[in-house]
Amino acid sequence: MITGELKNKIDGLWDIFAAGGLVNPLDVIEQITYLMFIHDLDETDDRKSRESVMLGLPFESIFAEEVQIGDRKVSGRQLKWSVFRDFPAGQMYSVMQEWVFPFIKNLHADKNSAYSKYMGDAIFKLPTPLVLSKVVDCLDGIYSQMARIQDTDIRGDVYEYLLSKISQSGLNGQFRTPRHIIRMMVELTAPTPDDVICDPACGTSGFLISAGQYLKENYKAEVMFNREKREHYMNRMFTGYDMDRTMLRIGAMNMMTHGVDNPFIEYRDSLSEQNTDKDKYTLILANPPFKGSLDADTVSPDLLKVCKTKKTELLFLALFLRMLKIGGRCACIVPDGVLFGSSTAHKAIRREIIDNNRLEAVISMPSGVFKPYAGVSTGILVFTKTGHGGTDEVFFYDMRADGFSLDDKRAPVAENDIPDIVSRFHNRDAEKSRARTDQSFLVPKDEIVANGYDLSINKYKKTDYVPIEYPPTSQIIAELKELEAEIQKGIEELEGMV
């Protein structure tokens, strides 16, 4: 979470927009996002230039000596944040309005990229040169503070805090999945350079970005220097769908600033008939929306065949199974009700995953994981699509700590089960000897079936009860009489003093 000086700086930035007359939180977030992208575009271009020099590879800067803006040619150098931020306010405003914004809107205009789709209608809304100058100075301060924090995920935290402003403003708020939980899910599924990865409810693309970072850390030579796999990584590996254009725009820009040139980020109702994806992906990572229900008439009929319901959390599980290729893996967050709900639809989707595919893990998370935005109890399901069963034993883990306090403050703490979860999941053979009283254990499929496909960890976990021996009643009464005698003696002494 954002705290301290960085929080104060972002609040100050928000105040600048409000003082300038921009009070709609979606407008403010969009303008901040555009400006952050313009800043990052400069930094990313410089970084790629340095990397190319080190590797001896050719590089063509997007800030060429001359850039075509409409029917004019201008110096590309003037479009760099590091250059125009030092201009006088009036000149900076003209450059931003007449050159920089048209320039970023037309980036990738020659191809059908996510960026070109969601920047095509971008509008520069800052009202005056003075407001722009203050915003640019404030953003420079925010970036300096972010650099001092030295956290690779600080950008995600900034987005989370900005999105919290939408919730506070009474609109349809969204909250992001904590990045350490995303990272755990990525490590559980261990993406490879050959994967085709999708998040059908992508928001700001946090799962896709984390998967990309994992690949760069573990397969850098392949995804960066193998021409074929690099092309796959940049153009075909990542797909995300969402129904909020603001989130899509942020997600597309977020992916590009994290080094993915052309992610497929598209406006789509994943549960509707407009989503025809089937047997397409090898990995799905998602935290689909849980809230409310929807009109069954809008839902794709083949999902209703698996579980006839209006509950989005159940329909998304059916969708994941449909979208995955045979052998494809999925790690997704579900509300606790999915694990033990007794309705026909709840049992149907659990039966489908367990009987017709391979359920690998159920990780029960504490209810504070999503605070301060929500206190819902959740779990993580990890499964593989096989189409013919394969569930043998299911790995259960009772997560009690995630490295942060489980209250609204979410302050860092020493207790953290995540490394243990990842380690035990990838070494499940060693779990066979663990007792049901331990934090993790294996449960055979037959036992789960016998329990009505209930996946609640409390159904299988056992608790050690230590008997407590109390003294006999006669001894307790004798001790009470002694105490009463001492109290009476004390009262008599007090009366003698009066």
C-alpha cells in the first residue's frame, strides 16, 4: 500500500487537478495515466538504447531526429519528458497539446495494437499552462520518491492508490489483487516461454505483467534473445479482456511500459457470446469479479451447460475450462462460497473440475488479504484441463499470514507463508507423510467425492485437542473459602482503622 511521503505527494497531485477544475476521478486518473506513460516512454526508450549499445544490437529511437505530427515535422527531442519539462509553462503547454499528445495517439497507428485502440480517443484535458506545470513538477517528485523506495512493484501500488480514489468517489470502484498474491500464483503455475497466457478479467494487467517479469527472470535468454520466442513474447503471448475502457487503457500502457510491445488487450464481456475463445490458452491467471449476478440471457450457452447459474464466480470457472487447451493450467482466486456452496451449480462446477479434469491445489487465504478494499474470505484454485479426469490427491494449504498485517493498515510483518506454499506445492510428494493437523496436507479424491465435492479446508483439517485437567471440586471450594476468609479479615482491619 502507498503510505507516508509518496501518499502525500499523490494526494497533492490530486489536489492540483481539483484546483484546476478537473474533479471527475476517472478523468483525473486518465490524465495522470497519459502523463505517466509519456514519462515512461522517455525512460523506456533511453533504457532500450543503452541495452542495445551493450549488446551491440541496432536500435531506432521513437524520438527520431524528425517526427511527423500531422502535416508538420518537428524535432523528436522536444517530445521527450526530460526535455519539455524544463520549458516555460506556456511553451510546455503548447508542446504537450500540439505535439506530444498527437504523437502518443499515433504510436503504433500502423498496426492493430492494444495501445492504438485505447489511445485513439485520448484527449488532453489539463485546462491551463500553470496546472500542467504544477502537475509535471509534482509527477517528477513522485517518480523521485518511487525511485528511492526501490520496490519493483511500486508502480502497481501507485495504480492501486489511484483506483482507490474511484471507490472513494462513490463510482464503480475496483481494487487490484495484491501483487505478492499475484506473484505467488505465477510461481505456482511457473510460466514458460512457450505459454499463451490470458486473464479474462484483466483490469490493469497485473497478472500478465507479473507473468512477463517471471519469464524475464527465469528465461531471459530465450524471451529476450531468441528471435522466435521474443516475437511470441512481444506479440502473441499475452491476452487480456475487460469491460472498463479506463482499465483497458491503463492495462495496455502498463504492459508496454513493462516491455511488452503489442499485448492483445481488448474490450470484451468474457462471459457473453462475443467471447468465442475455446481451447486457446495454455495458462490462465485471474481474479474474476465475485459481486452480484447477471442476466442469464447474456451468458454464453455453453457455459450454462456446465453450471446453470447467474453467479459470475461459477461461470468464470466454466469459462476457464473452455478457454484452456488440453494440458493448460489455471490459478484463480475464488470466494470461499465456491469451495463449499451446496447449490446444484456449485457442486456441478466442482465436480467438473475434479472428475473431468485435474484439481491440484486449494489454498485457503485469510480474510484480510484484500483489505482495506474488501474483507471477503477467498481461496486459490490451481487446476489443469485434461478433459478426462486425473485428480488423484489434492494439496490443501491453510495460509495464515502473507507478510502483511491482516487489518486495514496492511503493514509489513515477519510472518509469511507464501514461500512455504510455493515450495510445498512444487514438492507435493513430500506431503504424503504430513498429518491433517499440519498447515498443509494431501486429501485423496475419493474422500472429497464422498464429502459431496466439498473443498473447504475445515472439512478435512484436524485439530489437536490437549486435555486440561482441573483440580477436584472439593479443592476448589476449599481455596474459595480461604480467599473469602482473607477478604473478611481485610474488611475487619479496615473497620478498625475508621
